[in-house]
Amino acid sequence: MPSHPVTKRRSQRLVSRRPASLVVSLASKQTRLPCLVLESSKEGFRVRGSLNLRRGQTIELILDKGMPVCEQCSVVWVGKAGTKHEGEVGLETMQTFSLQSP
């Protein structure tokens, strides 16, 4: 029997490798950066890319495949250099927008 309790995730993660983009505000300009969604759940995403983000930063994640959807997210963790999570960030969903044309 383990000496520490096993914690469960709040919701099931779906493994995917789908292209997406992050819209980040840098020096009062919005920049769109390509990324790859590695996992998704009801609460958020794990993405990989050449990203220079910090915890607490608000960004927009645009899911490119299928019907375009924009998720407003908050960065909850950033993978540390030299670890297996280097280049990855964890995003918590704040709001979802559909990008359908009128």
C-alpha cells in the first residue's frame, strides 16, 4: 500500500497531437505563435511549442482543425528547461469562443 494518497485528475485527458496557435500580447502587439496540443480536458490543455510564457499570463488558444474555436486561457504551469516538459505549458480554460463567419 502506498504511503501517500493517490490523487485523481478532475477530468479525463484526451491525448491528441493537433496543430493550434497561441495569440499572445507582447509589447501592446498581438502575436500568433504556432503550437501543438498534446492533451486536452474539460478544464484545459497541455501544449508544446517555442513559447516564452509565464504563469498567470492570459492567452488565446486557436484550435485550427475542424470548426475553428478560440479558447481564452490562463497559463498555470511552464515546463522547466532540462526536464521532459521543457517547451510545454499547461493552460486552464477561462472562456470559449466560436470563430464561425456570419
